[in-house]
Amino acid sequence: MSTHAQAAQASGFGPYMVCVAPPGGRPAPQLDPKSLGKIPARYRPATRDWIQQRVQAHSCPDKATAQEWDQVEANVGLACGRAWNLVFVDLDLDDPVYLSDALEILRRHFGDDLPVRGVDAPDHARAGVAFRLDQVPRGSVLRFQDPMGFTFKVEILGENRQFVAWGEHRDTHAPYQWENKPRAPEDFPEIMLDDLKAALVEIENEFHTKHGIRRVSGGANTALLRPTGDAGQIVGDQQEVTALLELIPNDQKFFEYEEWLRLGLALINASQGAAWGRDLWVSWSNQVHQDMGESYPARKWDENPPSLNGPLGLWWLRKEARERAPSRVAAIAYDTAQIDDAEVEASAIAMSGQPLMPSIFAGWAYIPTQLRFFRFQDRMLYTEQGFNRVYQPFLDQLKLEAGITSRAKDITPSFLYLNDPRRTLVNNLTYHPGEDRLVLTRDRHRLANTWQPGFQLTHHGVTRQAIKLFLDQCKLVLLTDENVEYFIRWAAFVVQHPNRKPNWGWLISTTPGLGKDWLLKFLRWAVGDRNHVSATIGMVQSAFTDYLEHKLITVSETHQQTSAKGKSPADVYNQLKEYLACPPDHIMVNRKHQAPYAIPNLSAWVFLSNYRVPLYLEPGDRRLLVVDNMDTPKPPKEHYERLWAYLDTNKDLVASFFMEFPLTDADIRLIEGPAPDTQAKGVLITANQNPLDTAVAEFIEEMKMLVAQSGVKGPSLVMTASEVRGVLSGRNSSYATSDIRLAHALWNVGARPVRPDPKNPRGAAPIWAKGSAKRLWLLAPVDGKGRDYARLNETQLVDLYNGGKFPLDIADPDANIVNLRPTDRKAEDTDV
């Protein structure tokens, strides 16, 4: 039985709780089955089904009610609005990079400890953040489209809406999970409406400048200004509403009172009852004689405030106008939507009277393997539809330049480009820092380079004294002067040598709020916003790896509670090893909806955490420099006010310092070699060690020494799993573990299975069962005598196990292993 409702009610959420039909519930005939898992509903014991209810009907006043919800496995939602003025920002972005960018902006505005609701499932790039506002929250939807034509949204849920806070996700059937879990209503941050709108504007601007994404409906100026209702209202600005109303004459259709009033209600909802909306309504109504007098429209307006129900505001006006003048409505929508830089550039060239074709051929390439157009200026990808959208307004000019007079519908801007010999075709994409926009490989393939140059030097000769506040903060976060010097050289290498790989990264654990993220803002500025991404451990485990197309990758909130089911911390580390150092020289990028392609392995990694044991590291790790600064207290508020003021005015200064820092050959060897060891790394590795792994490793070392001390016939390094367990459990009863756990421990410390069963030594086992107690294991490839077990085949290993005598006739073409028949040259080994 679930306990979500009882836990939430006990924590004080009762007045705001909403009972939500679970994904596996039985819907009433009136309830759409697709809405299970997210719609407010009431369970009917008599019919054993769920029937929809409005949000306003729900609360959880006592423990008994919570128990009833848990008994029927209900999801638990939280109502927006009400006494706590809650609003939920739902980030349905469907892309881990977009989601990471949006969350980073919200954390920057409202703190790193924001409660973020997500889903414990891989490749689920959606999340949400809840706030308490200073006034009754309203709702909105901001819809976006990227250059490849894919759409997504940021939805703000306000009064009379709810979001699922605990339970099971409808589509993935994975549990909802919280980062910085709220334990009381007061844990949701209390903010100002204007501050939330400012953050939404910054998200929109970040999407546009960094990814070429444009908003296609909604906007921060209208966001949070309307009630939403269960169906949602749609609000417009004065310019668009006025233009639409001009297309709707007060004609015969509106002689009927109901039709006339319906338009008035839509106008009320679209303008949210604003004075300018009232003036439009009165003027429009008085286009014809009013039997009730000219003041009657104004009276009806005043009697009907904006409603949660009724016509959907701007949507209704657009529908009515589209029926009368579809082309005009399309033009209005185009004028009010943000256009991208490519459209602006094309318009400017066309207006200047210059030919368009030369600029298109100079600025674009086509990638057949990706079925995408590539724009050199911003390194963005466009579908054929996106390319046509940019140049369709200038099709007549393009056809004239190409000498084409045909009016065939299949002659589009993309058709003209692809059928012109002046076009640029490239084999694929790459991300190669420090190289030109077109990269020629050794096998003569041309690749379109998505990397863009970052910071350009602005200050020469910057001294350490000039950036003392920055260096002081480095010392506060990195703890020692030695670590500060490592960081300076590492950062300078990343900035000065974008085409070379720093062969180790950073793992920095500090007290929450100490300022480690602030430290990296200067480095991000130096490498360029387009060359940095803030990733998560969940993104690392995702099937989509486009986050790798960045020079600087920072992983915030690093912790071992991974989001991909079934992956252990060691699995995560093994996946990261491929990216943290060379080799491999190339890694694969897998973008959503695109064919995978290879890029050079040149990224620089920084992991940030508020945990003392944030990441699994194996013994002998060479890829991370570890800083443990969990005991330094957080400075007062005034310290951070100085830091943020400094950031605004000195980021060019610090970036220039990195750009000109004199790196010696020894410095470069340091950065391209193994990571410096620190005491914190040793502590972390020890903390990560599984006691069973340690016990198995110690036993194997003992066996290697015992074999070295034995004669011709004696113990060997070939044993069954059950024999290993028998020895270990005799030392400590906690090591009497399952076959599977023991097999994992053997594998983790370097032992490998021998396929045949010792009871059937001549039979070949088609597979090896990892958890079989009877399976033979080779504990180590070489024993204490230096004898090479790796040269034995499976049958010889079985014979060694059964007879205890190492074979003496193993060929050794290299003549450098002592497991040979005794000779004069190696007479000292006659005891073998």
C-alpha cells in the first residue's frame, strides 16, 4: 500500500492536497483513460472506479482521509493558488540540455536549493518547480520551436490547477522524485511575481541566443496574467486583439444576443477585463444601433469579470477571425511571433536590393546524412521545413535569380539550393574546438563544425592583484593554495588550447551555498556560453548525448542517487571514464531524431556537489582531482552581494587573465597527464569501497603469496565461487552472501570466470552464469611465482583445478615468462 498521502498530510500539506486517479486505476465511463495518473478524481468503492472532480473539491483534512487515498494507491497532487498562492512552472522541454539551461536560470534567480520535481526514469527530460507568489497566481503557456521544427512548452499552472507531487508517472510508470524534497509547505520558496517573470524572460532569451529556439505563442509579458481554469484561458496583448477584432465585423451573425455576448466574453477573457478591452468592446458593439442604448455594452462588460470558464479568450477571437480572413490572421500571427536571426538577415539583404543566392551559398551547407541544413553563422541545424520558412517570403526573388519561371509547387527554396551546383554538401557534423567551421578529416571527409569561438581578449597584462577577490573565492572553495594553482593552470589550458584535451577534471564537494558555481561563471564566460553546458548525472546516463558537444561540461548536484534504474554508481563511473580522458580519441554524439556521429574527445569536466561522497571512484583513479570542503561554513549574505557585484564588472578581467596566463611545458604536461592525488580522493575511494570487494581482494593477494610458497603440486588461483565464499564466511559471517553478489565482487577486483563446469571438464558451456556457485574462477592472471595463467586455455585451467599441478609445457614465444620446462637458462625454476 502506498504511504504518499499519509506522509504529505502529516507534513502539513493537507489543506492543499488533491486526490489524483492512479495510472493503473479503472476509469468511470465519463473519464478518459488517458487522463489517469494526472487528473483530480474520487474513488467510488461501489463500482471500484474513478470519477473526475474539480480541483476545488479536494483537500485532505485528516489522517483517516489520507489512509483512504493510500489504500486505493492514489497519486497525490498539490493545488495551486489557495491560501499559499502556489504556482507550478512545468518544464515540458523534452531535451536534457534545454531542461538543464532552464533549471540553471531558475536556480540562479531563486537559489540552489530549489525543490525540483522530476521522474525517476531515463531519458525523461521534464521537470517542474513550485513557488509561493506574493499575489494570487495566474497561468499561461509559453510554446517554443527549435530550428529543426520540434515544439515544446513551459506551462505555468495557477489558480484552480494542480500538479502531481507524489506517486506514479502516467507514461513511464516510474515514481515521481524530488530534488531538495519539500518537507513542509514553507519549503517552497516565496518570491515576487515580477521576479518570476524576469526569470521566464531570461529563459526565453537563453533559448533564442544559445539554441536558435523561438517562442511561437505566449510570452513573459502575458504569462501569469490570466486565470487558467481546468481548460485554461488564452490571453492576448492589445495589439493582436485589436488587429483580430478589426477582421470581425459586427454583422448579421451577432444580431443574436448569445453570439454577441459570446464575443464580449471572449474579449473580456482575452484582455483580462482591461480598460482598453472595454473600449474595444463598446466601439465594436456600437457599429450597429443598440436597442438598449449606447451604454448597454459597457454595462454588460462591467457585469462579467474575467471567468475561468466561457470562451477561451484569444483562441476564440483567432478562430472567429480565421473563418473570415485566414491569410490576414496568419500575417498577424507571424508579426507577433519572434523571428530568428536567419529571417532577419534574409529580410535585410532582400530590402537592400542585393541578390540573395550568394549569401545563401556562403552561409549554408546541407548534410545528407542528417537530412538537415547547417547555418554557419550560428552553427544551428534546420530541417528542410525550417529552411523554407526562412526563405519562402523571398521565393519569387530566388526563382528570378535562378532563371526559373515555373509555378510548380515543388519549387521551394530548399529545392533551388539543393539543385544548384554552387551548394555546399558536407559529410556530417562534428564538434571540434579550435578548428574552422568546415573540418577536413584525414580520409577527406568534410564536416560541419558546431563549435564557435568564445571570449576575445579585452585586457592585457592582468595581474593577480587585479583579480584578488576572485582568487580569494578560489581559496575559500578549493581549500588549499595548491588546489588554487592547479585550478588556474587547468582553466588557462582549457581557454588557451581548445583543441587539446585536459586529461583530468574536477570533483568539488563543499558546504551548500559556498560559491563553487560562482567560481565557474568566469570560466564559462571565457570559453563562451555556446561552448558550455550544465549537465546532470541523469543526462550522462541518457541515450542522448548531445551535451558532449561542449568544451566545458559542469555537472551540478552530483550524487550517487542516479536516475537510471539498474545502474550502480560503478556503472556511472565506468561510463564517465570514456569522456574524462583520452583515449578514446573520439566519442559518439547521439542527438534526438538524428543519426549519431563522432566528435573529438576534447571536453573539460567539472563535477560540483553538496555531498561528501558524491561519486564512485575506483582505486587508482587518474581522471579526477578531488576537493572535499564540507566543513567550511557559509559566509554572510554581504559576502555574496560583493561577489555578484564583482561578477558583473570583472568577468572580462578574469577571462583575460586566463587567456594570457603563461603556461610552461611542465604545466601542460601536468594538465595532459594523470590527475594530481589529494587526501580527499583517498578518503572518497575508501568510502566507496564495498567491504565484500575489499575482503575478496585481500583473499586473492593471500592466495597469490600462498601459491608462490608451494611446491610443484599445491594450491592454485583457480577456485569455485562456493570455495571462495566458504573461506570468507569463515572469517566474517556477513560475507556469506548470494552467488550474484559474490560474482560481482570477484569481477570488480579483477577475477574472471572459467566457462566449463569442473564436473564436466571436457564440455563447453555456451554461457557462463554469473551467479553460479559451481562456476570456476581464475582469481588473477599471474601468481606470486610470476606464472602466467592467462596463457592457459579453459581445459588446462580445469585440469589445474582438479590436479593442483601447473602444466610445464606451455609455449612462450616471448620467452619472458617463467612457466616453461626447466632449462639451463631458467634452472632456478626447477621447483615448478
